Amino acid sequence: MRSARRLGFFTNLVNAEAVAKFRIVESNDNNKTDQKDPRVIGTLGKLDKVIKLRMLGEEYLMLRKLRKIYDECDIAITSHRCRISKLLVELFCDYSFEKDFLYSNSGLALIEVYGCNPYRIVEDGKPLFYRKMKNAAPRIQDKSLDRLWEDAQSSARNDLSAGYVDILEGYLYERLDDYFKMVERKEATTGRMIEILEQLRQDDPLLARPSARLIADMRLAGRLAEGGPLAAFGGWGEVMRSAGLNLKTRQSGKFQGQNKISKKGRPLLRKVLQGIALCLVKRGRLYGDYYHGKKDQANMPGNKAMTIVARQLLKKIYGWSRSGKAFDEKRFFICKSRYAEMAEAA
């Protein structure tokens, strides 16, 4: 596509599903050949049934790639944590704490001092165990130490061979090292995305600023990475189609099917929007009352209510970015005419 652009050609995309369906209409059969497809694609182009090809600038391409790296890091971190938990069950079989405890200051002290090895804990004895843990994590609670000691005593009864325990402990250290490296990579990727976002703001003063009640810089960078500049769209309907959040209907005669989202756009953009919406639907947050009203009063499934929130959120972000004004929570759920009436009355 870039080579074609450099040579002065106009470029567009044609939907593969549209080609498959129009091929049947054009020839009235299901045959597919290398001669037929170009003819059908050319016909769709003449009918203007094309998808506009948006060539993103360097910053947006960098953001998109960094966003993909961020997602890969996120998936890898989850995978590492699952493997660490499975390994811990084998080494410290009666470990009774939640998974997040291992990554807290107290859990990291347990890793640093004892490698989560219950046999080494029991071998040191209770007074020395308490003293070492207090030195490594001064704020650890006594009840946590009591619980760890009891778990270690119970686990030590499993009586695994010393060589096998050494292998488990060494492998646990390796897994934890891989986990923390991936966490560092994710944080570094986040920092680079925010840096590029600041560069984009210098070129586009209308670009939305972060808001504590709505969207953080990282979330906004993710939306820009997958959706590109909002100024390139002719309206919020195009924005919806780019995300695959536009509605499709099924109706024939007296039959009226359910309206559903098309899911024809960028799936990663929907994922980003779902992540933003998830932070906003908690009780007391911006969409808390709206989301729980849909679930509790309308008996709507959570995933459907979340999709409605994502649709409305994308529309709001589009309008907010086009306005060039600071985020105003009072204006967020009020239409333009009603807001003007309230302003005049005040």
C-alpha cells in the first residue's frame, strides 16, 4: 500500500466478506477462481463499496506497535503468575495466602530470605524466622508471620527429598526473575507510550487531556494506538464502525431480531474500550450508577451492559476531543440543549 501511494495511486480496502457474497451475486454460483476475484473486487470498487485506507503517521504507528508489545507483556505476566502459583503449590503445599501476597513487600521478603522453602523456615526455628522476616519486611504483621509459620510446619510434613526441593526452589527463582523482567518491560513500554502521547499533544492541542474521573494517559494512548486520530473521522458513526461497535439489525415482516454490535472493526480497539469502561463501572465511579442500573433494574447481562457503556464512552470521547474543552463531569450525561438551559437558569 505504501509503495502504491508513493507511485501516486489511490488506495482503498475491500471487505473480504463483501467479496465472497458479491461473488455469488455476480456469477450465481459458489465457484472461486483467481480470475473471478479480481473482477469482483474491481466491480465493488466501481460501486464505491470500499473501506477507506487510513495511513497513520509515524507516532501513531509507534503507538500501535508499543500497544501490541504492552498486550504481549500483559499476557506473559499472567502466564508467569499462573506458573509460579502452580510451582508454589508443589514446593509450599499448604501455603494459604492469596496469590497477591507473594508480590507484596512481605511476600518478596519471604522469597528473598527463604525462597518460599518451608523446609528452610522450619529448620531455622520460629524465633529466628520471625527475626529474619522482620528485618527484611519491618511492617509485616505478627498474624501473617504466625500463619506462615503454621503453613511451613504443615508443608514440611510432606517430606520431599532435599535434591528435589532444591530444583523446585531454583526454578521458582528463575520464574520470578522472568516475571519481574516482564513487569519492567511493561512499565518501560507504558512510559514510551506516554512520551509519544505528549509529542502528539504538542502537534494537536485539541487532543484530550487525562482526567482522574474519566481516563488516564495510558488508556488514552491505547485508544489512539488502535483508533488513530479522531480528526480523521467524519462523524461518531465512522468511529463506531472502526471499532465494530456499530449496531446491526435483523428484521423481516413481523419478525424483529435483536440489535447486536457488528464486531467488524478492530478487536483490539474494543478491548481497549472495554478496559477503560471496566474502571468506570464500579460503584461510585463515573458510570457506576448507569451500569448497575442497567444490570439491576433492567435485568441486563453484564457483558451487554458493558458494551453499551463502551459505545457511549467512545461517542463521549469523540465529542470531548472535538470540543477542545476540559472534561466536565456535569456536562457528561446532559444533552447540549439541556445544559444550555441549566446554564441560563444559573
